[in-house]
Amino acid sequence: MAQNLQLTQFLNKVVLITGAAGGIGRAVARALLETGAIVCLGDVNTDGCEETVQPYLEKNKSAKHLIYALDVTNASSVKGFVDIVVATFGRIDCAFNNAGILSGSKPLADVDEIEYDKVVDIDMKGIFLCLKYEIPAMINTGDKGVIVNTSSTLGIVGDKLSAAYIAAKHGVVGLTRAAAMDYADQNIRVNALAPGLTQTAMTEHWLADPKYQGPLLSNIPMKRPAMPEEMVGMTLFLLSDASSYITGHVMTVDGGMTM
Ligand code: NAI
């Protein structure tokens, strides 16, 4: 049985990553480039994707990768990403569906419908569209596929002032379990990563402000935010054969926040 923890297993694997222009997506993309994987980066910010691959290309000019101007809320954009990856590299072995945005900080009744729709469109419908097009491509072009969707600790527990984000990230957990159930017997595994507070562009304004930093860190037993690189181990574990009997699960990486 395959229980392989070695990173060499990613050599020449075709991995699709959304939200690859910064933060957690960039850290995972760079780690996978180091392993020799063929990394396909999708993001609204293609300049950011170029920056993601730059240090790696300086070391290894023959690195195989693809950058795509992706909007995860748009079905034809997501389908176009999947189609171009399959047309270029022949298959998709792994996908890390990670693009997301934060909602504004306000009580539920103050959230306007436009803001709610935007957060749910990117953070939840975006995951639905990725799964909808990735899974048939994996089934049609290979004998197995592995997917990790980025949820959040706020996909597991509640918090104040983040209704749209909490709804969307709980929805990501639901979509993860639904897809895992629907396709487990076709060798498709689907799990979710639930990061705790992580130092990225998404959170830098909170972490830089002493008014918010203290309360944010006080909820974390380890008393610090994660660095994006600290999400790499769990993501690669879930994408690898080392997790070959795990599907439909949510893995927290949160400094003890939800224990
Ligand atoms: P980030 O802001 O660095 O990365 C998010 C990426 O998603 C950006 O590159 C952005 O351009 C891209 N994106 C936004 N809208 C998009 C769209 N419509 N189509 C395609 N790409 C789009 O933030 P971070 O922190 O790396 O976030 C990655 C994921 O982790 C998100 O899903 C976020 O909700 C989740 N997360 C982050 C936490 C944190 O504390 N930073 C905690 C828990 C979850």
C-alpha cells in the first residue's frame, strides 16, 4: 500500500493551485516547485504569480509551470484553467483550491448584500466551480486525483463580526465532504485545510495594528500567527500518498486555537 512521505513523489506531478500570487498559495507553490512538480498557478493577480515562481526559475531554468489569469467566481475562467492545464500537461494529479478574501469586520445586520455575495462568491462558489471542473478532468485523464480546499478555523467555529466569511468557510467544509462522498469510489480524495491566523497580505493590517494584535493573539495558545510556510507540511501531506486513506476531513493548523 502507498504510504509514501517522500517529496520525490511529486516529481512531474501536475498540480493546480488557485490563489497562488501570495501568502499560503505562494508558499505551497514554491515548496512544490522545489520537489519537481509541474505547478499551474491561477490567480487574478498574474504579476504576483510571476513573483511566486521567480526565485525558483533563477535556480532551475527548466522548471515546468503555467500561469493563468483566473477568476474563481467565473465558470468559464475556471473551466478554461482546467482545460489549458490538461491540454498542456495531459492531466491533473492534484489541486489546491485556496483563493479567498476576507470580509469586512462588522455585525451580521450591518453586512450589505453586495459584500455578502462577493465573499461567498469567491470563498465558497469559487471552491464549487474548481471542484466541478477539476474532478471530471482528473477522472478522465488519470486513475486518481487529490484535492485540498482551503477553509479556515472559521469554517469550524464561530467568531464575532465575520458573518459572510464564516458562512463561506463553513460552506467549504460542506463542499469538501460532499465531493469526498460523491467521488471516493472513483479514487478522488478531497480534504480541507483549516489555517488559523496566518501572516499574509490578508491579515497584515490587523497584525500591524496594536489595537487588534493583542486580542487576536490572546485567542491563540501559541501566542503568535503562523507564517504561510507553516501551512506547507499539512497541505503536502494531504496531497501525497502519505494520506492515501484520508478523505472528507478538515485538518486544522492553528497554534492550538480550536483544541
Ligand atoms: P492572500 O491574500 O495572500 O492570498 C489570497 C489569494 O487569492 C490572492 O493571491 C488573491 O489575488 C487571490 N484571489 C482573490 N480573489 C480571487 C479570485 N476571484 N480568483 C482568483 N484568485 C483570487 O491571503 P492568504 O492568507 O494566503 O489566503 C489564502 C487562503 O487561506 C484564503 O482562502 C483564506 O481565506 C485562507 N485563510 C487565511 C487565513 C489567514 O489568517 N491569512 C486564515 C484562514 C484561512
